[in-house]
Amino acid sequence: MSAEQAVGEAAGCAAPSALPRVLSALFYGTCSFFIVLVNKTLLSSYSFPSPVFLGIGQMAATILILYVSKINKIVHFPDFDKSIPLKLFPLPLIYVGNHISGLSSTSKLSLPMFTVLRKFTIPLTLLLEIIILGKRYPLSIVVSVFAIILGAFIAAGSDLSFNLEGYTFVLLNDIFTAANGVYTKQKIDPKELGKYGVLFYNACFMVIPTVIISFSTGDFQQATHFQHWTNFLFVFQFILSCFLGFLLMYSTVLCSHYNSALTTTVVGAIKNISIAYIGMLIGGDYIFSMLNFIGLNICMAGGLRYSFLTLRGNSKPTQPGDEENALSESNS
């Protein structure tokens, strides 16, 4: 057997089949799409003043759903012991930072510009996968990623509704999202906590500190005095956001399990571009400019190119030792 064939077979054995990779990516994209729309309605249309309180609701929903599922033996994850915090660190801190910055940025920017600036998560994820996970990507994938970034620069350069606070929150959210995806990929080993254990203990560790933050900043008090708690439609959408928050966290872990963290991020980017197109028609807060429109189309082209390469199999990242291991197997 040749060295090239050995490398190909070694990669093929490690890679999951195409169907779960595609389905998990579609599931993540769908959940992410709907939660942005629901959160945008709550924070902008209803002017709900407490994004941290909404994050607490999403964490509480995650804890409740997974705990009840564990009791009824629907899902399985290890019981708590003193080694779990060390196994998870620094994921809980990244998790809460991602939650709070994401919800805060949603309310500060127009929907199309929010989705454009979220593209900067992609090169950050690429960089962190190389540094933390030791992965390598072919040039075609790198070019597709930077086409998305180029489009984001062009689109953001024409933003006529510049908001420094909103830009700061969304760029922080990019950093936290990239770190969350890479560290989640590292922590979901089935021999350790597994998918459900990572989700459950993440939420458990961070819900109390987040409640403290909410109280100390006045966020909790603003939420309890909010005028629309008697509005059935608002309450329904709040509960829906909490449930979608759980589904989003689960779908993120699932997509990262079957794909790379970078693929999960690019799926989110494609979803965001789709939301930007919808926002042009129904959002009411989009300021049209030709540069912005051209930038969005370049972003979409880069995302579709990445998707094509992924489905064709050219984007599978390799660990530094993969080729050496395959060569040694071919010589044995």
C-alpha cells in the first residue's frame, strides 16, 4: 500500500459519514436562525431591558430539561464529583461570556449589521483550532474563509448606523463564540463528560454567578418590573427563547461533534447572511447601500464555497500526527 493511500484510509476511518454531518449542521443552522429572530423581537420590538435575565432563563431551561431527561433515563451523563470543574475549565467562563455578549449585541445593532460583524468569528475559530487543537486546513478552505471576511469588511464599511457599544459587544461575542466552539470540541469526549454532561454542568456552574451579575447591575430588577409580563404573546416568546436557547446549545455541541468547530462557525455565518437578506425586506431597520449589498453577496459566495468543499470532503482538518501515524501503519 502506498503512503498516500494509507493517509487517505486513515482519514476516512476517523471521519463520520456525510449524513450525520449534514443533518447536524442543518439542525444547528435552523436553531440559530430562529433564536436570533425571537431574541430580536424580545429585545427590540418589545424593548425588553434585561438580556442577562433572558440568558438566565435559557440556562435554567437547559438545566431543567437535561435533569428531567437524566432522571427518566432518556440521556446519560456522569454524576457530579470534584473532578468535573477541572475537566470543564475554562468552558463555563467562556459560555457565560458568549451568552451575555450575544444577547447584548443583538439589541444594539440593526439585524443585518449584527449578522455581518459576526463573521469575524470564523478566522478566530480557524486560528484557535490551529493553536489549541493542532489542526491544519487546505488553502482552498482558508481562501473561502477570507472571502467571507472580505465581504464582511466591505459590508461593514458602509454602515450608516454606527454604534460603538454595539460593535464592542458583537466583537466580544465573536471572541467568546470562537473559543466556545474550539473548547467544546475538545471537551465532549464520550469517555469523559460527553455532550450532555458538558451542557448540563456548564449551565449549572454559571447560572448562580449570572444571577449575581443580573442583581448587581440592576438587570434583574428591570426584568421583574417589565410591563409586558401580562402580555401572553410576550410571555410565549420569552419561554420559546428559553427553549430555543437549550436547543441552540445542544445543536452547537452536536454539530461540533460530527464536524469541526470551523464548520459549525461557517454554518452559523451562512445562517446570519440569510437573516440579513430577510432583514432587508421585513426588519425595518436596514439602511440600504450598494457596498453593503455587494459585501453580503461576497460573504454568501464564500460560505457556499466552503459548504461545497466540506461536502466534497476537502475540508477535513488534519492533526499534525495524522500523516506520520498513517505512514507508520503502511510500513507495518
